[in-house]
Amino acid sequence: MRCDVLLIGGGHAHITALRWLKKHSCPHMKFKLVNPRAYAVYSGMVPGFVAGHFDRNEVEVDLNRLCVEAGVDIVYDSIVDFDPVGKTATGETGASYSFTQASIDVGIVSAPVSLSEKKGNLAVKPMSHFVEAWQQDSGNLSEGVAIIGGGLGGVELALAVRHKMNACRLPTSTPLAIVDRSEILSSSSPSLRHALYERLNAASVTIIENTQVRAHENGCLMLDSGQSLTAQLVLWTAGAHAPGWLEESGLETSGGFPVVNSCLQSISHPDIFISGDVASLQKGHIPKAGVYAVRQGPVLMQNLIAKLSGAPLQNYDPQKDYLKLVSLGARAAIAEKWGHTIQFPGLWGLKTLIDRSFVQD
């Protein structure tokens, strides 16, 4: 049965879009969400989960409850084929979903295809899969861990892993490294970069820059620089790409990511909307950070409804900067905005309060 709007994926933008719909009911329109699971993982709490501060259920948004409250049907399936011209999507179950309009918020895959399926390699995104895999693989960290990608997410993850190692009473000599193809934290302000370098050094995290992974075999990570690291487990925050079915869909892309206009609408197929990390804005660039997706949601839902009604669409205007609350492994955080960095004990409590309010809203 054809639906008016097919929502593919339970990403942050779709979560806030559904919360907007819950408060602005549209009973004359039929919405359906397709997602592999009945929950979605909130990215802001994943480092705390890795460190052991949160249980898995504490970092998950209940999509089933949200859909019921918003009057949206939910189906548990993974899309494997998407036809924007025929307006159909095919699920892993073999089910076919037809639609008038579609909205895609499936996030990215943060590992090269050549390595993501090899044993000992975990893509941090999609995070629902990572959270499940971490529960299985975090029991034995004694043979070393490497994080590929030295952005804020990679640094938070490295500090969280070291805290987990400490909690498991592993010595600080247990190998833990960050590897980046350029310089770590290259997009961060000098003050934040300096503060986090100090934290990494205090946590005995090895920093290896300006090189890439060549191979990972038998617990040995080999780099293009000729260096090798002991790392039974490799966590990928770099190497991001869109899911294969989306890259092959025929939507116009840039760097493999579907291009959208300021209304979050595909520039090649106007009945398809894309949001979150997997979208590429036609004008301007925004970091692949959850805070942007969260703010896209209400604009996205209003535009989906307006498009069906023949009403004008509104523009999504990304914020110039945002408050970054970076977790530091232990129950501590550092804050940065407009290039200014502050540290004090209450920041962890503030971050936790904000994160919990998003999950439980």
C-alpha cells in the first residue's frame, strides 16, 4: 500500500521530525517509518556508553513509542534498493514500499568497504550496530585498540576506551592509538585542540598523524608510513561513505553523498528529501555532527507536509557554531564555543542532563 511519506531510517533528524509531528497532527496524511530496529542510538552518549557510564538502554531512543505517539506506522526492515523514479524502496525482507514522497535519514558508514567486514574492525557508524558490537568485543581490550580518525569523535572515543581499560584494570601500557591521515583535531579551535592534546597525553594515547591504514592482519595494524601497531581491535570513525543502495539510487551526489538544496530536497528528484550526515548541502558545508541533524528535523517535517499540500517550502539555515560538550573518558567534560574553551566539574552533569533529555523526550 502506497504511503504519502516514507521515512527511511531513524536518524536524529527523523527523531526530531517525528517529535514535531507528534505536536502537530496530520491525520489526513499517511506516514511510515522503515528502520532495522525499534530504537535509535543517540550519538552524544556513545562515548559515555563505551567508557561504561551508561547502560545500552540509556542511550537509545524508543522509536516505536515515538511513532505511536506521532501517528506513524513503523516497519522493522533495512532498505537495500531505492528507486526515486518509480518511487519504491525494497527491504532486506523482500518487502516493497511505495510512496509519494520519501525522506532519508540513515546516517553514514564510517569505514572503508574493503575493511569494514573484516574481523577486528568496527565501524563506529551506524551507531546502533556499533553499540551492539561493542557489547561483545569490549570484554578483551588487552591486545590493543586503534581508532582511525582524529576528529572530536575519535578523540572522545579514545579517551572513553582508555577509561574502560582502566576500569578493567589493564595497565596504561596497553596499546591505544589514534591514527589520522592529516593532523588530529584539525577542525577544532586552538584552545580546544591544546586542552585535548593534554588529555590524550595524560591518558597515554599514542597519536600518529599524516598516514593511512594499509592493512590489518593478526592483531597488527600496518600503516603507509611503514609503522605498525599492536591493535586487535580497530575502531573506524573515518572513511565515511553513504550506504551502497543510496549511492546507486540515481540521486545526484557529491563525493558519494546525495546533494540537497536549502529545503533539504534532492536537487535531482524533488520528491526525495535527505537529511543528517548522509546529505550534502548544495550551498555551504556543515560538519557531520548530530546537532545539525537535530535542528533539521522540524524544518524537514514541515517541508514534507508543505510539499504534499502544494505550499511553499522553508529553508534550513544551519547555525554558524554550536556549544561543543566533549566527554573526557572519566565523568568529566570540556566545553567550547566561538573558539573559547572552558573546563569545570559541572560540565559533565550539564552534558548528561542535555543528553538524557534528548533520549527521553
